[in-house]
Amino acid sequence: MIELTSAEVRALAAAAGLRLDGADLAEVTHRLNAFVEVLGGLAGLDLTDAEPAPAPPPDLPGAPR
């Protein structure tokens, strides 16, 4: 599995308009890598027969904003 480096996380943050340095950079790098590791478990799911489920349009009640 891939592991993001601090330099890669800093570049991603910069692309999003965020500045990360020091302890914040270390913490975000750690958390992002933990998140990617958890998501890796989804790769093993058999989705052969899964039907697509579109998200509701944003103007419907209960839709995420």
C-alpha cells in the first residue's frame, strides 16, 4: 500500500490553499495515511452485482450541502 510522505501532504495542502508546517504537517500526514489504510479494505469488496445509487440533487430535502 502507498504511504504519503510529508512532502506529498504539504503539496496536497498547498493545492487546496492550506499551509501546513511542523507538528500540524506531521499530524495530518499521520491521519491521512491512517485514512488511506482503512479505505484500502474497500478494494476487496466484490461489486460485480452492485447497482449504482446516485446522490440526490442538492435542492432536495436531506441532501448534503
